[in-house]
Amino acid sequence: MTGAPPGADPPPVGFSEFYQAHFQRVAVQLYAYLGDHAEAQDLTQEAFCRALERWDRISAYDDPSAFVRRVAWNLATSRLRRIRTAVRHLARQREEHVPGPNPDRVVLLDALTILPAAQRRAIVLHHLAQLTVAEIADQLGVPEGTVKSWLSRARTTLARHLTERQEAGRA
């Protein structure tokens, strides 16, 4: 960005530093969740734009990054829903949408796609965003025991998948 339009108020002091400190963390989380780097960056940018519009209020929060993270995750979840709806529509039109194999796909992203959305989200928030179980439970509005269960099931599924993939590579 080159600056505010003429006549507009300048961004509040502190937002630029906040943006620089948190943009990459949120974008990486969404990338792992969505598997699309450009989409993750776009949605992260949108979340920060929404935070900037309310920065006078949000900057007073104990953890303004939690607001941005929640907005970004909500945008990503909405995006996945729209994609799922579009795929269902195409299927009803008797068009078959089958993505071609991508040799550059990262093994981890491939493995994450086999997890249910709630487990994938918990794994990404815990291991990539380095949030505690309590923070994840608070953000998602579920009991801590549910988050622990998701993490346990996801780890078991990922371990099995990655072991099978490794054994298949040896054969």
C-alpha cells in the first residue's frame, strides 16, 4: 500500500507494527488449512482490513490477534463452504471435477487433507499457530476435552497415513 487516500485519516498508530508482527503467522495457518497459498494470503489480508476498520476498538483488546485470527478462519471456512457448494453443483450438472496430480504438493498438506475439518483446524492451530488447548477451545467455543480428542484422533490418523506412505515408498 502506498498510503491513505487524500483526505482520509491515517491508520492508527500501532497497526502497521501489529500487521507486520502477525500477518505471516495467520497466513501460514490458513495455507495449511486451505492448501492454497494465494487464497490464504487474500483471506488474511481481508481479516486485517476488517481489523483496521475497527482498530480504535480492537487495539484495546487483550489479544487483538485473536480477533484477526477468528475473522480469517471464518473467512476460510466460508470459502471452503462455497467451494463445496460449487463442486456439488458441478456434480449435479454431470461434470466431473477431478484435480490432476500435483507433484509439488507438500506431504504434510496432503496428509492434512485426509482429516475432518475440525481435526485439521485443531492440528493447525496447535502445531503451527502454537496455541494451547485452552486457547483453541476458547477460539472454537468447545470444551478443552473436545480439542484434546480432536488432536489425539488427528495425530493417530496422520501417523497411520504417513507410515503407510513411507512403507509404500519402500516397496
